[in-house]
Amino acid sequence: MMNNKTLIGILLIPLTLFWAVYAANTIRVIISETTNDASWPKSYDGQELYIQDGAIKIINLDNDTSLEGDYFTGFYHDTVYWPFEMDYSVYPWNSQRVSITSEIVTNCDDNLTHVWYKLDGFSYNEEFWAMNFNDTDTGNFVYICVPRLENSELSSYLWGNAYSKYIGTQHFGGIEFDAFVDRSIDHSSEGRYVRVDGVTSSQNENTNIEEFENDIRVIWNVEKSWLRKNILQKVYAAILKAPISNGTRQVNSLSDSSWTNGAWWWTVLLNGTVLYYWDLNGDLVRVTWSSDISWVKTLVVEGGDIFIDSNIIDNIWDNDTLWLIAIQKSGIGWNIIIDNDVTDIHAVMYADRSVLSSVWWTIATGNTTDSDLANQLYIHGSVFSENTTWWAIQSPFICPFFEDNLCDENLAKKYDLSFLRRYLLVTEVDDEWNPTWNQFAANSWNESEMWDGDDTNTESQVGKAWYRKYPLVIEYNPAIQTSAPPFFAD
């Protein structure tokens, strides 16, 4: 299926864009059990603050990308003064719950890696009154500190003192959590999982396939070099004597019955079923403005990369198939690059090197933020590439063979399919901040169309509703065998 050097997957599903914007509040974080720094000065000896597992949630106001206005619900414990509620519902405190302000502090010790926001509002204890999280009179403030990059492995945490003239200070330093999104199984998608349904092969018998449940057959000891040779032999046999012709470096429509010759830089082969771009010296060929797929066709790009910047969809589901093949020439070209806005690709993809994500024409890396890659991606067809999966979180990090000498975490994530997209489902909360279990994409980003070409009802789609939680879905299209594309029809 997948190993540390190669992914050979076979895919199949329909996708669409999910442009609806939700104003509902969602769970951003459920804070796990944690305790403050016991060494900090206290108003009483032995006083500590602690949070029971799940007792505090951070609510994402309007399910957006901004932390400003997000607020805390639940309670924490003071070992001397007992529970304090972060969202006390009795006047006058009900309108002054603890929340995140827009004020950013830049003079913290780790401001190169983190951003600090001031908190505002009050926590409340019926016996000992309220703690002010933003007491300008005494100079006691509480801050939330979050990593500058959403996909950072660094923790978020609280810091500083709340103050009350009745009991003094409460110190919040050392309470750690992930402030960006709750990745727990109960309240969001299963993080950066890849879903592969179909036939998959791997040379690595130790490949971890737990995330694929029971929907694939794994064929061990299939040599990638043999599969690659089989593909390239047939491609090169067709293009070896191809006439040098010209054409634009952009594919505008996939609905035509066959490819046709254009102005410059391309050649049409095999009775219009193959569109061949040659000698591009590393340039891109864009697949854009692509209407519904028609007929059985193959795009071959030699010495350049294929850049997909719009959805490729077979809306009729009539076994029309498209192959996208990127092959190197003189050590140049060979990637298939997918723009972050693309949610659905119905095609078989072969890349001499890798399938990569792009944000505004820039290749995504491990430093790319989660919100930049937050759209779901569904591939219906197959993928053959030099990608990895889950090797960007191993120790040591593992990259494809051609990057071994330079491999670090950032580079490993560039090639790891588990980081190709960062889409997550989040859970809505009601007026009392309890989960409604109505789920939709974090930050109102886009879901794929799935089976019916409708991006508004993905949760109820027949037969494949469970696909909804996965950032990347690759589903095998059996039409690959019944309607074989050029080069593969015997």
C-alpha cells in the first residue's frame, strides 16, 4: 500500500466545493487534565490551580480563523478556594466571561515562536467572589500563548495572574493545550488521516494500515520499479517518434471528445486520445477551467510539472477516465501539484516524483499553516508517486530517496500525504456550550462533493458518509480496468 519510499494507491470518489459559511460557535479545544506551575508565588502555601480532564473548553466564536473573541467555558479548581467558573451565568458576570482579546503582547521570552494575547473577563466563585483576568489597577493579567504556526508541534499555554482584592492572585502559568483545534476523535475528525479504498501495493510489509480499516487489499512484495517500468515503456513507445508541434501550456477543457492541436508547445497522439507536452525545461502545464470529463484521454507532460488549479470531475459517472502523467526529462519536471482550492479530482495520477500541495502557486511545506490547506481533497481513480505517509512524525524523519540527504521535519511533511491537507471537522455548541454533534469543516472551509455533486449534504450521503471526516480520500475507480486509458488498453 504505502511505504517510506512510495505510495501506490488506487482511488475513487466524487468531490465538490463547500462554500457555505457557518456562523455557529464550535469547540476549538477541550483542555486535558493539567496543573499550573507549583513554584509560582501563591496567596496561600500549597495553593495550586488544576483543570480536570475536559472541564474547560475554548469555544471558537463564529467558527473562524481568528482567536479574538473566543471564550472559555467550564471551571478550574483552586486547592484553597475550590471551583471557579469561567462563564458564570448570573448577572453581572454573565456578560463578562473569560475571553481572548485582540491585544497582542510582543515582549515575551518566546515571542519568536509564539504569539501572546491578553485575556479579559472574570472567573467566579460563590464563596470568594470574582477573579479579574485583566486587572489594570494592580497590573495583574492573564495571557494565552499560541504557536505562530497552526501545525506547529509546540504547545499553547496560559500565563500570568488573575487578581481579587479579597484573596490576592491566582497564577495560571504552565497550563498547556492546543489552542487551534480540538483533534480528539469525539469532537473533530481523526486528525491527519488518509483514507484509501481499493487496491494498494507496497514493498514494505511493515506498513501501518490501521487507518484504512477493512476496505483495501494489500499486495506485498510488488516491486515499484516493475510497475514504473510498465507505465513508462508504453508512454515512451508512443512519444518517441512524436512530431514536434506547438501548443499553449494550459488545458482549458476536459469535456471535448478528443484532444486537438493548438498553437504551440504540444502534440496530439493516438487519434486525439493523448495530449503530449514536451521539453518544457521545468515549466508548468496548468489544468484549469476543466468542465466535465468526457471520453478516455491521457495528458503526458515531459520535463515539467502538472499543476491542477480547478476541480476535475466526471459528473455523469459514465466510466469516462482521465490519466495525468508527469515524467522527467534530464532530471527536470515530474511532479503533480494540486492547488489548495481543489477539492475533487477524478483521475489516475502518475508522477515520476511526487503529488504536492500548493498555496497561491507556492509549494506547501511543513511550515504551511493548517488554515492554508484546510479544504478536503477527494481523489477518484488512482495515485502512483514517490510520496510517504506518516513518516513526517517518525524519529528520525524519512523523506523520499531523492531528498534523503536533506531530510528534516519540514521537508518530510512536504512529501507526506498525511499533511497534504489539514481539513478537520468541528462540533457546534448550543447556547449552554454543550456539543450539538452537528459537525462541519473548521473555519468554514470546503468539503468535497462526494457522490452526488452536492456540497451541502455530505453528512447524509448514501454509502460513503464516513468519508466526511478524512482530510484526504483516495478511492479506486474500477473503470480503470473496464475503460482503460491510452497506453493501458491491451
